[in-house]
Amino acid sequence: SANTNPGTSMSIRLRFAPSPTGFLHVGGARTALYNWLYARKTGGKFILRIEDTDAERSSADMVTAILDGLRWLGLDWDEGPDKGGEYGPYFQSERRELYQTEAERLLADDRAYPCFCNEAELEKHRDESAYNGHCGRLAPGERQAFLEEGRPHALRFRAPKEGETLLYDQIRGKMEFQNELFEDFVIIKSDGLPSYNFAVVVDDHAMEISHVVRGDDHISNTPRHLMLYEALGYRIPKFAHLPMILGEDKSRLSKRHGATSLGDFAGQGILPEGMMNYLALLGWSLDGKTEFFSAKKLVDAFSLKRVGSNPSVFDPEKLAWLSGEHFKRLDPKAKVEGCYEHLLSSGLELPPLEKVRERLARIVKLFGNRLKSYADALDLGASHFFAEFPDYDSEAVEEHLSSDSEARLLALAGSWENLGEFSSSELEASLRSLAESMGLGAADLIHPLRVALTGRRRSPDLFGLCEILGQEIVIARLRKQAWRK
Ligand code: GLU
């Protein structure tokens, strides 16, 4: 079946294994996406595992933020403890017994040993070089006596000291690591929780992960993992280490470069479809030129073979552009609802959606192609449609609302009060004839009118805007002159 790895009987199973110590950022989201795409492409499974064994740095809020980020991006996972109709992720903190059992197997084979060193002693060993395997050389009797005394201890893996460990990476090719460079590393910490290196191996085996796709910041850990696979008698999965993502200055992407978490981008009005499309291109390409992909097209087209080994540079402008390309293709209803949500979340007080849906639909239509993201709704001035008066930009007022122009606006209000039909074509015709009768150019009325109605120097189609505002509000804004404060 499609679910089987060609040439073997192993099912295709991938996982995303975030540590809940921060938000879901660009790098993590790309890792999650590539795993998800590969699973969806092959008919395999995508598993979510929260690596929360660093109790001090992990937090429940970050778990929530990561899950929200994945859901926003549209990445669903296939397994996990039943959480009332939905799969919860796996949590490593709930799987201690398994790590303990596997550690005991290593202890029984003398591939692991208790280490009684406290921090100060470790410091001392470190000064000498790396951890030197001190407790690994304790006489069996001594070790036994310390255990019986109840001395606190961690468990360390007895790493091989000779030879090399080979990694066949799907992206980087073959890599060799000298074993002598690896110290005996901790597998169970003195608090009883597993180390990352141990838990990741035990879980990837227990969850039958066939492909480990993760950031190449883990590549230096992978030899340790391979040593554990060997010692535990586990079958080795395929590894694919994704190249780094850089900021524009070519240093590793970080907060210094601006927005990096998915929540930030959602807040900027970036569409999840656009984010997914952009993340896919951060390291993968179909043919070096196709840029626009729907989720479905990505699933069809994705392969690990087309993931490059060079770092990619994160380009927020390209992200915004791609998001705009997806935005263009949204149906009007989705645009209206998305704008509504965005306006609400940016703090605007609005009546319930059904009360304003029609007006918002007219506004969205008025903005036309200038609306490239939900966030543009605010930039283009959506908020004044829902207020009694706009916020007046003082420079715009200064420039266009002199006492002369105020008098002209009152004259315009007078003529518009008596207009039979408050439609954009009637409004425009009546403004032009009023201007003419006053010996003015149309612009002499249009500029002050725009500032009086919107508070700003620029707006989309002014007469269309008047029509949406409606006669009552337009007249009130012209008569009350609320810009004079
Ligand atoms: N928990 C690790 C991290 O968040 C990922 C481990 C892995 O994918 O092997 O960086």
C-alpha cells in the first residue's frame, strides 16, 4: 500500500517533536511542515510529541502556543492519547516508565552506569577535559555501596571510545564522526527524567518512526543517537537534517531579525496558506521556479530529494507577497470574515458579524485589489466605517481643512441633504456641479471632503465610500466638524 516504504515492510511514520520552551517559530514550523508534507504525500502518519523533559524550561502555555500554531498552519496529527474526540499530542513527561525500562536494559548490559558526581565534581572533571568517565570506572563493590546508601545519581551511557559512527543523511549524504570525541553522556538525569538524547531515541523507536526529519542544529547529537540505537538493538530510521534558516544578514534567524513566531505573522495578517507556501520554499523547490502552491499541490509535489543542503534566507517581503497571492484567490466571504476577525483582534469594537457582514462586504469590494491581507483593511481605513467619527490625522486636517474649505463642506452638506438618491454617481455629479457654481475645481471640494469623512489624506474611491457610509453619517461628519478639537 501507499503506506509502505518501498523495499521494506516499514510503514512511513514521521513526527514533530518540539520542546515547549518557546513559541512555534519559522524554523520549527518548517520542520513540522516538511514532516507533515512527507507523511501526507506518502499516506504515512504524522505524530506530534511534546519533548517536555526539561521541567524547568517547559511550560503549558508554550504547549498551547505550539498547538495553536500548528492548527493555524493547517497541520493535523494522526495519533495520540484520546482527548475527548481529538488526539492530544504525546508528552514525554508521561512516558517515564518506558525510559526507565530501556535504561535498565542498558544497565544490565553494562552499557550504562550510575554516575554519582555532583555539580562541583563534574566541573572539576570538565576542567580536565570532557567528562572523563570517572564513575564508569568505579569498582563494582563501590558502585553497589553508593547505590545502597541512596546516593543521588544520574545514569550515563558508556559511549564507544574507538572507531567511528556513520550517519547516512538523506540531505547531507554520508557523514563520519570519530567516537573518541563523545563523552559518556547522561541518559537519565538525577531527577529521574530522561535526557533529550535518550528520550528521543527510545520514543522514535517506540513510535516506529521511519524518518527523522529535523533541523541540522541536532546533527551533533545524531552520533549519540546512533550509538544508542546500536546499544539498544533498535532499527535505525532514515535521517534528514534540514539546513539552517538565516536572517537577511546571513546569521541564524532569531528574534533580532523581527517577527519569527507564527503568532506574530498571523497578527500581521499573513494568511496561513501563504505561510505554508513560503515555508515550503525555504529549503525545498519543485523545479527552481514554481512559487505558488496550494496545500494540496504541495502535498502532491513534495519530496525530500528536492530539499537542498544550503541554508535559506528568510525574506519577509516574499512571505507577504505570497500571502497576497493566496489572498487574491480567497472568496469574498472568506475575506469578509477574515477582515472581521482581524479588526476585532486589533482592538476595534464591532457589532456581531451578522450585523456588519453586508457593510463589510461592501468595504472589501471597495478596497478591491489594494487589500492584500486582512491587516490591510485597517491600513486602508476600515475602522472609520464603524465609528461615529474617524480619528483625524492632524497633518491632513492642517493641510486640507481651512475655514474656507469648512464653509465649502457646509455648502456640500446642504446640497447632499436634498439629494434624491445617495449613490456614488449622483454624489459625484452633484459635487462637480456645486464646485462649478462656486467657481472651484472639483479637487477643491474632494480633498477636504476626504479628510472630513475619513480623517486621512488617502482613501479608496471617495464616492463609493460615501455611499457605504450613508447619507446620515456623511452629513453628520460634514456638519459637526469634529476635527476641530
Ligand atoms: N525537541 C527537539 C527540539 O525541539 C527536537 C528533537 C528532534 O526532532 O529530534 O529541538
